[in-house]
Amino acid sequence: MTQIRRLDPETKRRIAAGEVVTRPVDVVRELVENSLDAGASRIQVAVGGDGTDLIRVRDDGHGMRREDAALAVERHTTSKLSGPDDVERVSTLGFRGEALPSIAQVADLTVTTNDGGPRGTRVHVSAGRVETEAAGRARGTTVEVRDLFSNRPARRKHLSSAKAEFARVSKLLSRYALCHADTRVSLSHDGRETFSTPGSGDTDALLGVYDRTVAGQSTTFSFVGDDGDGDEARVDGVLCYPSVTRATRDHVHVAVNGRPLADESLRRAVVAGYGSLLAGDRAPIAVVRVTLPPAAVDHNVHPAKAEVSFRDDAVDEYVEQAVSEALSTADLRRSGEVAMDLETSLQPLDGESRLGDVTVIGQFRELYLLCAAGDELLVVDQHAAHERINYERLRAAVGDVPSAEVTPPVTLSVSAAEASLVDALADDLRALGYEASTFGGRAVRVSRVPAPLGRTAAPESLRTVLAALDGDGETPADVRDELLKDLACHPSLKAGETLSTEVGERLLDRLGSCEQPYACPHGRPTILALDEETLVRGFERGNTRLG
């Protein structure tokens, strides 16, 4: 049974600043965490519009008595702390007890709850006025939040579009659903369900949030380590095979003691556990949960609970070891194909080539071109050179990226968060040559794709583009530039490609016409030069021309 208590002054002093509700997603986070703390086996979230119209969270948790429900909307009340020392050993998610009164300050709030008795309780808070009455409801709690920020017009003004705000909610709830795979979680938007999980384990949660391809190429794991003080550090979850990857670490879902976090240190540890199984620019889809004794984790280091700190610095090592060991026994066979469009990219570029006097004299290990340029021997990385050419041609076409029609349109099964992004980022996708639309929940119909340099992108590349455009802190121009770099890389020459002297010289000529011919788009050098004096010293010759 939930018992709500007022916090004593010392406990209030030791708690960090209370929840700051700045977006609809903040409301969803607090209410979902309260539902999980209440032992809910099912959580249903409904959002209307951008979330300012309506947010409803319904659960089947243990609910509250009438007197506790009335106290729960007061500031500095909680069922989760009994004294100051509990702040240092928190074992719940929403421990501050500030969520409901914080929300009530900026919205109309209705809490309908029942702890299993014959009658439930409804508490309504509007404009500071609290009304309590009996209500019919089965065991559990429903919280409705309406007219969010109606009394904070400046805050509402700075919200993004309805689609973008819902995309944030979808992304957040997806993480909770994955990290709490034994809980049934569903999300609906304007009356339409966008995703649901059955609460039957990690693989089924992946299927609910992503698709059958992702869920079918995964392995669950469990690892137990020692935190150095005799306490167990448990790491478990589900890892997708290296054949299923994304462009960013945003699909590496990590949680500490049940709390999903955007912790880059833990995410890097997960990626490190994959080792050389991943290409350097790819990241896995994974769900990794870390469970530590409550006293080993400090959840009180960030006002929005987005970060934690650990007493033991070796937590990252546990995670990396757990992932590595799990993958060492899994079937990780992968396959792929390489696209090539050398002829198109070697068409003339504007401007005079700075490498016009270079003569190709051979190829080494089908990786490098060996060239003579005056008194220098040039070694050219043919992939890096080709990549630079492709990138500059693509960049010159930005603003009017050629696209090709997909006939018939291809349907992709995507995650709920990705589906939300398709709608929210339609203009950005169109500028990059994509035409895509959602239908039927988590299906996306792709009707046009980029076709730069005569190469038609695969419809599946939309996933990578969505991940890049969803990045935080980057301008659209930054994101577009990174996308162009990736597009330039994939069709470029790979190891083992034999080039004739004629093709090699054309490659060098086009490279010399580039604005920056001496590095690939990712910063690696394209050309190494050895002058004749270096060779003279190496061969201990006294004269460069005479024996």
C-alpha cells in the first residue's frame, strides 16, 4: 500500500532542485516512472496533439488511498523517502515526490486512483484549487494532464511542432518499454496506437518497438560481476547482431537500476564490447540494464534525473565485458554488398587539376596508386581519393539532390520513434531526396530516394538519415554535411579494386580539381609524398642520378 508523507526540512534540503516541466515529454517521464514504482504490469500512455492538449497515463499498479491521493498533490510529499539518509540509497525511480505538484502548477491535473478497495478517489487540481471526491476505478492509477502551459504562454510558444513533440514522447517511451520488457507498455496519439509491447521479455519488446528483422537477429544475455566491495553488479539485456546496425549510438538503450539514461559513457562501453565486429562508423541496437546496490548509485546529481554517478569506476568495464562475452558465443554471420559508380564520378569537374602533371606508374596491393610527380613519389589511397571526389560532387548538388522514384514504393517497418520522425522531418527528408510517409502505425512508405552521382540509394538508407537528423545540438547544415560524407563513402573504391593506368590517371586528375584534394571528407589523408632525397638517404646513394 502506498503511504504519502510530508518530507522533513532536512530531507528537502538534501534533495536537488525538483522536476522542471519544460516539455510534454517531461510530464510523460515523471508519470511513467511513478507507474513503474507502483509495481504496474501494464502502462498505457495517450497523447493528444503536441501533448499540451492531453496526456493520460493509466496503470494497474498498487494505487493510493483517499488520504494519500490528497497529499500526493502537495509539494514536498512522497511515498519513497522516510528520512534524509534515504537520499543516498534510492531504490525507486521518481523518488522526489515532486512530479504531481510540479505538473499541477502548469496544467489542469486529475488523479483517479484505487488501492484495491471498494471505491476509488479522484483528485482534481486547477489554478491552485484542489477538489477530492469518490470515484469508480479498479486497482491502479490514472493521471490526466490537460491544457499544459496554458498559464505559461512563453513556454508553450517555444515548443516545437506537434509531430516533433510527439516524436520526443515516442522516443522516450520506447526506451522505458525496452528497459522494462516485463511490463506491457502502449502509446497512442490522437486515438491511434503507435506501438505496444506485450511484457513477455526482451525479444518481444524489440519486436514491439522495432520490427521482426531486429528482434530475429538478437541474443539475450546476463552477467554478474563484483563491484569491489563484495556487492554484485548485474548486467543483462539483449544485443542485436552486428548485421543490424544504425548510424548513431542513439539505439543503444542503457538503464541503471531501472532508469533509462542517455549516458554516453555506458553507451561507449556497449559499443566497445562489440569490438571489431562493428564498422567504425556504425553502432548496434542493444538494450543493456545495469543493476547495482542502491547505495552504489547517486540519482540525485541532475535535476531532471538524466544522469547518475557511480561509487565504483569499474561499471563501464563490467558492461564492456558482459557484452563481449555474450557476443563471443552468438552466431554473428553477416553479409553485404558494395555499390560502385566509378565511371560517373570520374566525369570532369570544374576547374584546373592541381595533379595534372602526375603520372601513374603502378598499383600496390590493389589499395594504393604509385605515382611520379617531378622529384617525388606519391602514394595515393584510392578509396580516400575517390571518396573526396564523390563528396565534393555531392556537396555541389546540395539544394537540388537528384532523386529517383521507387516503383513500386517500398514499405519499411520502423520503430515508433522513427515513424514519428518521418512526419516531423518531412521537409528535411525531401531536401535530401526522400519522399516518405507513415501509414498504419509503424509502417513507412518510401516513394523516392536520393540518386546522387547516378547511384540510387536503397530505401533502407532512410533509417540512417533519420538517425542523423534526430541528433541533438547539430544544425541542419551540419547534419546534411555528415550525410553527404556517408553517401560519398559507400560507392567509393574499396580494397581489392584493380585500376588500369588510364583510370588511375583520371582519378588523380579529378582529385586535383577538388577544393581540398589532400584529405577525404572524414579527415584521412589521400596522398603521401616521398621526395627523392628520402630515397637517396634510404639507399645510401651519394648522387641522385649517378650510380
